[in-house]
Amino acid sequence: VEAMLRANILAQTPPCGPVYINLDTHLQEEELGREIEIPDDLDRYRPTPQPTPSEESLADVVKVLAKAKRPMILMGRISRSEGDWHRRIELAELLNARVMTDAKQGAAFPTEHELHTNGPTFHPSSDDVELIARADVLLSLDWADLAGLLLFTEQAGGTKAKIVHVSVDQYVHGGWSKDHQGLPPVDHKVLAMPDPVVGQLVAMLRQEKIAGGDQAWIDANKDKRPDLSNVSVADLVKEDRPITLGDLGLCFNEAVEGRKVCLVRLPLGYPPAVCKFAHPLDYLGYDGGAGVGSGPGLTIGAALALQDTDRLATSIVGDGEYIMCASAIWTAAHYELPLLMIVANNRFYYNDVTHQERIAIRRDRPVENKWLGQAIDDPPPDIAMSARSYGAEGIGPVERLADLPGAIREGLAIADAGKPCVLDVVVSPEYQSPMMGESARGATLTR
């Protein structure tokens, strides 16, 4: 009982996370000798209130932010509250700050807002790094591995920005596992959860005369965003070429236009330009523990949570990720959970392909061998059939660009009817998209 009470406190104390409870087999298998005693007043075992920063420390931060000419906000691990979402927008607009978001975290800021950089990415682009290097103030809202991000700026000459870091990350510094990542150089530390601090900063900054980023800073790197405003899916699908992740994203966006969906998961190479997030539940982010094959389980967990809402759980996962945990789809079929899981199937463990490419270059080995041992082909697994074998609906493989929009609409119709659906879309790991510059960055594969 005490272990359960302590686990509940730990799980709900920021930074929140799962807690593992190990019950000895003796406790599990022996007969119960007496009644389990549950404390009458469970309120006495409630989690500790969140820490709040002092007014003095926040006043110092406000002075730094108010004077900034090139402020940049790094939005990391934040809440899914709509109120917090709008306060983050107000903070960015008050400061005229550029905003960078992390695709490993959930939706934190509207992707089509003029202050957003090039879209949420799993790794910072060279344009993002250039902006960080040019900023005079960086406000980190619990950015995961801030020290690692700052290392990227070394290629752009480093950053001389004043750094404000709002986080309670130091509470999880276990030591032996190095889960604390690198130690970031920080000018102002605020030991608190980011969203309550954002609310306080907004209230205090309203009373200040703010320098704010000038228009040149606001417009910086805007012209480097791919302009997709005039891209027509109807024209796109007329092209006789392989399907890319960008094509998949554009067709998905068109299919869900005007309806509420929750993108639970995206694959690592998903282009930031096709991310359209306007609500904190539009995208949930990556797993927090570097899990392998977690996408199907997370999709089904989100579908369970969204059952009584007006949002449909959707996800785009890799074929390797799906295959590693395909049996999870049985749970969705058993509980009749509506969802659409799209498998971006390049028939490779492509994350390892790029890893082998880097190692080959570093060790002066033949780069053309990067594909060895990573193909999921010859024969290719029948992903749609595997979904049907677990009781879900399966569509595909979709190999022609012209068939993609219809297949996505079909999958959505199945989910709308209350069933789980898996859609297998074959995407190219090697084709360079003229629209978004997607590329496998390597030698052409010959099967």
C-alpha cells in the first residue's frame, strides 16, 4: 500500500513520468493473511504542490526579455491546456519573438503563425541553428536537452545570447543513467513548470515597455520555408513518380480538412512544412523513453482516451515500428476503437540506414553498403493482411500517388464507422521531392 501511495505521488509530481512498481513473488503468490489496510484520509498522501519561482527571479527575467531585440522562445515540454496554448501565443506576440518547437514533444504553438520558425523538427535545421546563433535572448520553456541543442550552434559560431531556462528537469537527475543529458550554460534558472511561469511573465510584461524583435528579425528565414499555399493535391497526384512523406502529409492534410483529428505519432523524416497544428491536441509527440515500436501502442492508448470526444486518433508510423508491435492492433479491434494508423512503408529500417551511412563516412567504408541488413523486403510483409488477421481493417499496399487521397479517405470512413484501420502506404526512401527537398541523402538503392 505504501509503495502504491508513493508511486502515485511520484507519477503526479513534475516532471511527471511513469513509475515502475515491483511486487515480490512472495507477495503475489501467498494467501492474504489479513485485510489490506487503506488509509482513511488519502488526501494526506497527495502530491506536493508545484514549486513557484520568487517574484525577484521573475522580475530579473522580465527585464532581460523586455530589452531583447532578437528574442527566441524554445518551446519544449508544455501542457495540453487550451488556456496555456493561448498564453504562449500572447507571450510570443508581446515580445515579437521567434518560436521554435520540437517534434519530439506535443503541439506547443500554431505552426502557421508568422512567428514560428520552419516547423517542428526532430533535429534542428541549419536555418533554426542560424536563428539561435543570432538571438540575443533565448527563453527555454523546458526544452529537452538544452545543452545538446546549443552544441548545434557551434557550426554557426556559437551564441552569445542571454539564456533563461524554465524547467524542473534537475529533479530527475539520477546520475548513473545520464538521463539529465548535458549541463547547459544558463544565465537565469527558473525552477518551475513552464506554463504557470508563462502566465506570470505575460501579466508582468503587459506592464513593461518592450523593445520587441524588429521586423527584420520577424522576417528572418521566412523565405526559406517551402511555400505550399498553391500546391494542389489534385495536380500533385497526376505526377508519375514515387510517393514521399511530403506527399503523404499533403494528402493527409487535405483529407482531414475541417475535422478534428489527433495525430498521435509521426515518423522521424516527416517534413516540418506539412505539419498543420492549431490546437494542443492536434499532435501528441514522440514517446518519452526512446521506445522502439511504441507507435502502435501509443495510437491505441490515445484512441482509448479520445473515445468520448469529437477527435479521431490518427498516426503515421514507420513500417519497422509497426512490425515490431503489430499485435497491439488486436486491442483496438477487441475494444472496437476507431482509429486510423497509416504506415509510411519504405521497406527499410531506415533509421539504421542513415546511422550506417554516418559510420561508413567516419570510418572510410563504402557508403553504398549502408543498405545491408536493413531491408524489410523480398518478400515485403503484407501489412494490411496482418491488420486484418488481428481483426482490424487493412488497406494497401498503396504504391501509386494517384491512389493515395482515395485510400486515406477510405481509411477515415472506416474509422468513422467505429473500426480501427491500418493503411499501408509505400513511400520511397531515395526519391528527392522537388517540392520539399526530401531526400534519403545517399547512394541509389538497387533491389
